[in-house]
Amino acid sequence: MKLYLLLFSFFFLFSCSKEQQQQHESSGGSLTMALDNQPSTYLPRKVLDYYSATVLYQTTEGLVGLDAKTLKISPRIASEWVISDSGKKYEFTIREDVLFHPNSAFKKEEDRKMTTDDIVHSFELACSANEDNSAPPSYFMIFKSLLKGADDFYEKKSKSISGLTVEGNKLTIELIHEDKNFLNKLANVCAFVSSKKLYDAGYETEKVGTGPFMYSEFKDGEEASLILTKNNAYYLKDDEGNAIPYLDSVVFVFQSRKMEQLEHFESGKIDFIVGLPTSRITAMIEGRIQDFNATETDAPKLLLKNNPLLESHFYYFNMTDERFKNPLVRQAFNYAVDRETIGRDILRNQYYELGYYGVIPPISKALRGYDFTSVKDVGYTFDPEMAKKLLAQAGYPDGKGFGSVSLRYSINDVHSAVADEFSRQMFKVLGINVNIDGSNFEQLNDDGENGRGEIFRMGWAADYPSPESFLMNFYGDNVPENPNEASQINKARYKNYLFDEFFDQARNAEKMSDQMELFSKAEVELMKDPPIIPLWYTGDIQISQSYVRKLDFNAINYFNFRTVYIKEWTLEEYKKSFKLATK
């Protein structure tokens, strides 16, 4: 009997290994993408920026994930789940074939197996204070006042989170109240799973996850790059049983200047580009029109997409500055901005909409049922006379006695030009000197969190298609009680009772229609008492080399390269695929 079991085990392992080796016909190759900035962290629970998230979406995973084409929730570490009738309990079935990436810190191969202990531990870390006693984004953005027992655990009133229970490979999560966006929040990188064994051994920063790609090498220099390589032990397969990912590697090149990114794309150094330098849009699209079209003998060389994104660009006020505590001053600044000039002369019309709404991009298709009309009704157009009148009512006629202010922004072609124009407009209309102060992204983020400055540039892309993903940045509970503590999410340190009331009601709403109505009411209150100056909403032009297959673009610029592959088109294949895609 022992011999039979041994032989059976050998056959089973051999079969699994053989099946794992079944490859897609176009497996192999490398994909290179440019990112404006380097990741600020590789620890999932601390991620607040798009650049860290984009990298970690390739290397780490949570219970669920997003489909890059549809943005619908799809299984990851959890193979399935059941939601109770009350909407407060989620029972997840956890896969038992998930391995963490190889690392010398694992004492034996068995230690690589991901278990429910890793999930519970990751959620406990997500609900624990950082080393500097600040709360991690994972707590504020996902679990605070939502996961049962999370607040008591964070405040060290309990040694475990009561809303987490485990039985075998079943994990049950109990919420305080129903949340229609809870699965979307679990698909956020902040809720992703890391190894308890590595943490206990003091190796948490080893960049080890369970994702389709593994951290391989970081190359420093004038233009840094990061190389990720294929995880050959990745547990998921495609519908034909082929191993994924298909690519051997993914390379991120870090370059803040769009002109250099475009040059890299045209020279073949990167395989696709998101957003073009404004001065080159016409030359790139109209000047190379033949490359976007099939000929009698060849498929197109380039593929073009242009879609609105759930991404806003705005300036926010430091609400601890005494001058900006007066809403009349903030309204005056909003009325003094000539957005048309910014859109025409600087952005060269490369935007979806100008900032005549609030913080949420007016994309009805992505946010069905949201009352954008009411938000626009309280928005701000260019009205110099109104701006001067409000500033005078606030006690600063023609800017007298106001003093100068600093505008902090991250240096790149567009942001620098917009900052220059904004400074010019504020002096012309309000008589106020705005001193522009550019820095790198990391310094801007740190200064914004700690209030070192008066006005700050910010770009915010939705983590999931919901107004909540934007409005949480102004929720009063996300301001630390200690004014000397960094405010990581609500950087403006904005507090508005009416806004918070509608925001809370929206998150607790049982119907999605009610939630949308309440979130829109919250934004209306936000714009009556604006902590921000909306500038524009992104509508990026995205161009890829045609040989990059199954690269999906979506409204939140979420990329997952698991099933992307490299293959040149034949004309016949391209025509056949195009006909199928348009049916």
C-alpha cells in the first residue's frame, strides 16, 4: 500500500508539472511600459499612488481582482464566494494551490504555500498602525468602520479582528454594515496578501507576492527601470489550459517627461504609450496616419485608442492656512481660473472635459445614475468680476493684505506649464502672487501630507468605478486628530459636516441608485465649499505597437499583463479578428 501511494503521488506531481508546462502558442517575449514615477512603496497596505499600484498589480494579489477589459470582479486567491442576504457576510473559498514567489528566506518549499493564516495576518497588518504610529491607507480606505472588529484591533482593544473567522479553507468576513463596493475594495492593492512567514522572519520588504510576475531586478541610473519575470508556478491557466502569464518578462521604464516617452515609443524602446506630449499630438496621429491603417498587403503597425478616464487633475488648498479657511477666498480662486486657456494653449485639447464639475470626472457611462448636472450647477466658470467681488468680501480687495502663496507641483512638461499659467492668471485677476515650486513626485506627496505649502497639485485616478474612490479624499474622518501627523488621504485636511453626513449615508445605502444620489449630494456640498480647484479630466490617447495582443485599456488605467502576448499580425488574421470584434 505504501508503494502504491508513493507511485500515485509521483504520477500526480508529474502530471501537474506536465500540465503546468503547456504553453500558449505565442508564449515568451517581453513587454515594456513607461511610468512617470517610480513606486513609492512595495508594501501593499501602504500604497496610495498609481505607480506603486501598477507594479504591484503584476506581482501581488488579493482574494479577488479586476478584469482589465470589463473592470468586473473576478476570482484570484479566492476561487468563489457567497454573500449573505443581509450583505454583511462574505464567505470565501480559498484556493489551496497558491504559492508565494521563491525566496531564500523560506526554510523549505512547503513554506511557500499561501494559507488562510497569511490572509488573516495581512488583514491584521492592514488594520495596524505604521512604525510612525500613522494609519496605513489600507485601514482608512478599506477596513475602518466597515470590517467588524477592525477599529478595536487598530486601537489595540482586542488581539484579533472579530469579523474574520476561518474554518478549513473557508474565510468569512463580517461587515458592520452592507457595502456595495466591498468586493471592489478587496480588489484594491491595499488589501492584497503577503507572507506571514516572511514577516515573522523579518523579511517583509523582500517584494514577494503570489502574482503572475516576480520582482527580478531594479536598474538605477539617469533613467531607472524595473524588471519583472514570469512566475512559472502561477496557479491560474487560460480557458485552453495554457499556463499564464504568456510573457517572459515585463519591464517598467521610469521617465517623467512625455516627450522622452514618445521618443522611446517611436524607437521601439517601449511597446505602448498612455498620453502624448501635447506638442506632438498632431504630428503623431495625423503625420503617421498610414501606420494606423491596414494596406493591401500589411496589417497596421500601430493601434490607437482614445477614451475618457476616471482621472481628475486639480489643485487643493491647505485648509490649515488661515486665509483658506474662508470659503469666499477659495471660491474666488476658482472663479479666477481661465480653464479654456489652459485647455487650448497648454493641453492642446487633450482632455475629456475641463474642470467645470467637481472632483469626479463626468463620465455617465462609468458612473450610471450619478447626478452630474447638479454638481455642474454649483461648479465654477471663468468670472473675473465675481472672483474680485468675493475676494473683496473676504477682506482682501484687489489682493491687498493677502500676501503671496506657494503652489507645489510635480515637475513635468504639462504640470509646469499649467502652474506658470495659473500663477499668471491669479496675479492678473486677483492681484495675488503665486510662487510656483516644482519638485519630484515623492517630495510633493510628502509635503502635501505634512502641509508644507499652501496650494498643491494632485492627480487622482479611481481605484474602482465609484464616486467613493474620489470623495474619500475629503472625508473628515480621514484627517488625523493630531495636526502634526501626516494626513495621507485627506491631504487638504478638509472637514465639512454636511459633506460627511451625505458621504456616510451613501456608503450605508442599500440600493445602488440611492448611493449614487447621496454621493452626488455630498459632492454638491463639497463644491459649494470647495477645498479644490478642478482643472481638467483626463481623456488620454493610448497608442500601442500592433504586435502587442490582448492589451486592454479601461476607464481607470488599470493594467494586468497576465494574458498579454507578443505576435505580429498577418493581414488575413487582422481582418478576420477585426470583423469578429465589430460584430
